[in-house]
Amino acid sequence: MRRLVLLALCLAAAVSVGVGSATSMNTGVASSVAADLCVGGHAPGCYATLQSAFDAAHDGDRIRINPGTYAGGVTLRASVHLEGAGAASTIISGGGPVLTVGEANAASEPTVSISGVTITGGFSRGSGYCGPTCGAPSYAQATALGGGIEIPPSAGNGVGATVTITGSVVRGNRAAPTTTVASARICGGVPCRFAFAGGGGIDNWGVLTLRRTSVSDNEVSGAVSDAEGGGILNERSATLSLAEVVIARNRAVAGVPYGRFAVGGGAFAAEGGAVSVRNSIVVGNSATLDTELVSTPGAQVIGMDAHAGGVHIGDGVEVTVENTAILENSVEATDPFGEPVGFDSAMLVGDSPLAMRNTIISGNRVTSTSLTSADVGPGGSALELDGGGLITNTRITGNASIAVSPSGDAQVNGGLAVLNFNDDPKLVTVRNSVISGNTAIASSTSGSATVHGAGIFNNSLLALQNVRISGNVGRATGPSGDAQGGGIWNGVLLSGPPVELTLDRTLVTHNVLTGSAGVSVQGGGVFTTSPITLRRSPIVLNAPDQCVGC
């Protein structure tokens, strides 16, 4: 963990001064008759603009960009090496997107390397094709993608360009559509309005690798129903590889009047493909839903949520996360007239296998404020896993989950949630790890307040091996309700059955549950209604009791 902290400090320092100088890389681009082109700097033979150099380039060429600021809104169609003079010196600014790599619906797409540049100031207002929520042909006209960098799909929405970005910065870009269309969903008896913003920094339909690069302060927002991927949107079947990357302070924002979904503040990966995150930091990103759509509890409920302040992973994605810190990301879902739910402040992994090693998930926060949560169930958690996997040498600590309902039910869970929504339960194994200091707070003025699992909420198959679950706190405040499982809650609620929990050489200690008068408090250490197996696993020094149902 000390190595990870040192890496975080080094990467943060790199971002503050501008990342690395340009380096030449071999990406497999053909170079049999390669030319060496240059842009700017008043040097003899250099092109005056990026687009003029791009138009003159052929596969295998190298394009060197001298120090300076260059107009964006440019498209690169050839397989080339694009080299700036360093992220602090070579700036490509403006346009919407700033840089497009490849051409939408082309029969083939280029292979491109980019190094030593800053991509900034982009504002995408449209795309002509749809992102991951495309439900009807009309949705394309209300979709904006890729404020900074756009890697469009090949023919038939196939895989786009292969792009490697090194020693660069993607900062301060935005995507926001200019129109809305009728949605297939119903709001108040009429079709909801649909507008989608995705990939404020980067929209990727191809094979994208980022190395020693920062993606920061990008945003998807506007009069949207759906905001996904404030920093990066990785489309269906696309590949995203991050190594020594900082994803910081990106935002997915959906609000009045149409907002329903705000997802993946740092990054959003749709179905299929692969995502790997290594030696990286995901910090200070946010997913925010602040709307006023009206639901009728028990009758017509409008689906709304904010989740994955850090990273969202869809179904069928091969996911690897190692030597990475996911820190201080946030989710906020607010609607005083409806039932929004906020969950997974750090990361959601859908029905996809996860391999996570040597990672810190800490200081993330989710807050839901709603009319009631009676129809949608609990929110909360920092990390959710729906598709099985293995977590080793990882710390899930100091995360907060809060649900507030002034007049209805408030429900929440805590640090790690293991669920199964597709009737194909897969085992999650957690080894040599710590789940500690997480809080789950539910508060209702006149309804029910419920906390289930301040440390772990298990609705599927979970095995804990040499894990410490300690110092987690659950608190329910209201005229009625339940506080159950300060350390672990194990049973059928949101998903399952089957539900099974195994503790092997695992310590459950110093977890605490509290509740106001009228709230039932049970299982300070563990609360279970489903099968549990204990092997050399003490449950001690919890409050107000140790285990209910063991």
C-alpha cells in the first residue's frame, strides 16, 4: 500500500506541472515510405494548421507539433504517430470534438499514437450516432459525444480506431446535446424526454490505451435525461486500457427538467469489450442527479438513479483493476417528489468478472434524498459486484452511504455490495483484505429508516478469506425501521436466491449498530437469514450484539 500512496503522489505531481515530453512509440503502424511532417513554429516546410498536416499525411508518417496553441475541431484519418512537444507546451483547443480519430461508419479505421499534447476546450453538441442508451433511431439527434476526443464506430457500429495516448492531458472538455426527443419511457402519463451526453473527455468506440496521461475536469451535462462518462465513455465492445493514469474531478450531471440518470462520473464502460486499470488514480469524480420529476409511490414510479461516481462497468466486460486508488468520488441523487436512488460511490461492476488486486477504495460518498425509497429499495455502497470475481490485498475503508427521506422510507447499505440480478450467481472471493470504517446512515422524519450491512451487503455468493471487517457503523433514525448487520448483512433482499456466505480465517470486530426509539437493532457483527459457514472466524466486540442467525 505504501507503494500505491507514493505512486499517487508522483502522478498527482506530474499532472500539476504537465505530463511528460513527447516520445516516439512503435504502435505497429506501417512505415515503408514514412514521411516526417511538422506543424507550427514558423519552421521551413511546417504546416500552419493541424488539419492541413493531417490531410497531407499518409499511413506510417510522423507528425511533430511544435510548441504552441492550435485550433481543434480536427479529424485524423491516417495511421500516424502524432507527437507534441509536451503536454505543457503543445495545446490543441476548441472544437466539438477537439480531435476526432477515424471516420464514422468507415470500412476500416486507423491505428494512431499520440503523445505530448493537451486536449482542452472542446464542446460537443451532437454526434449523429448513439451511445449506450440508444433505444430508437431518433435518439441519435439528441446525443452528444466526445467533447475532447472522439473515436467513432466503424461500419455497422463496429470497433473504431486503435489509439494509444501517452504523456498527455485531456482537460476541461464538455458534451451537451442541443435538443430532446420523445423517450420510450413514461413520465407522468406522457413520454419522458430523452437527451444523452456522454464522454466529456473521451468517447471511445475503438481500442484505446492511455499511459502516463490525465483525464480531468471534463463534464457531461445540460438539459439531459442521461449523463454518462464525465471523463471517459467506453462504448459497447470497445477496449480501454489505463496505465499510470489520473482520472480526476470529472462530472456526470443530470438535472431539471429531464434528468433521470447520472452515471460514471470518472468513466463509464458499456457492455462487452475489456477494461484494465493499472497503477492509476480515480479521484474526486462525481455523478449528480438533481431533479423534480414526480412519482406516485406504489403506482407510477419513474426510474431514476445516480451511481458510480468513479467508474461504471456494464455487463460482459473483462475487468482488471490493480495497484490503483479510487478515492473521494461522490454520488448524489436528489428528488423531493420522486424516488431516485444513489449507489456505488466508487465503482459498479455489472454482470462481469472482476480481478482486483492491491487497490484502495476510500473516502467515497453517496447521498440520496427522496420522497421515499419504498418502491426502489436501498441505495448506498462504495463498490458493487454483480458478476463474481476475486479481490485480493485491497482496502475498502472510510466510505459513507447516506439515505434521507423527510416523509417516507429511507434505506441504505454500506461498503461492499455483492448482488445477482440475472439469475446466474457467480462467486465473489475476497482475500487478505480490509473492510473497515465505512458508515451507512438512514434517516426519515415520519417513515421507516433501514440500514442493512454497514460493512458488507451480500445478496449472492460470497467467500471471505483472511479478511478483517472492523469499525463499520450503521445508524437508523426514524419513528420505525431496522438496523441490521453492522459488519455483514447476508440474505435475500434486492437479489438472490441463492445466497451463501463463507467466512474463513476472517475477523468481524468492533462494528456498531445504533437506532432511534422504535428502530429494531440486531446483529452488530453479522445479521443473516441465509446460509453462513464459519471457519476459524471470530465475531467479537461488536455492538449491541455479535451475530443474529448464525
